[in-house]
Amino acid sequence: MQATTQLFQTASAGECAEVLDFWLNECSLDQAPDAHTVQQWQQLFLQRGNKFIRLASLCQQWLNETDLI
């Protein structure tokens, strides 16, 4: 997950959206990120602002739906 977090720090909003969609919606449960990781991603997207706010909202929605926090 560290490589994904690093990617989210520098990649374009479109690339981040594609990768985030995979991790939150498409990967198998045994590969899925834990709640702490998704919270980190959410904070990172909030810090990046603008186009990334939508991605932070997707992280929050995933956290709410999975009842992990």
C-alpha cells in the first residue's frame, strides 16, 4: 500500500481516481486496504484540494459503508 500512497501524492486526479476505484471497489477482499490506510488516503486527497476533494469523499463513503470506523 505504500507505493499506492506515494502515487496518490504526485499523480494526476484522473490517475488517482482510477487507482482508488480499483482499491475501493474492484480488488478482492484479501487485497483490500484497511481503514487506517483509507483514512490516510482521504487526508492526502484533502491536502491536495481542488479535484482531489471528490476522491476524499469516496474514501469517506467507503469507510462509512464498510463500518470500519
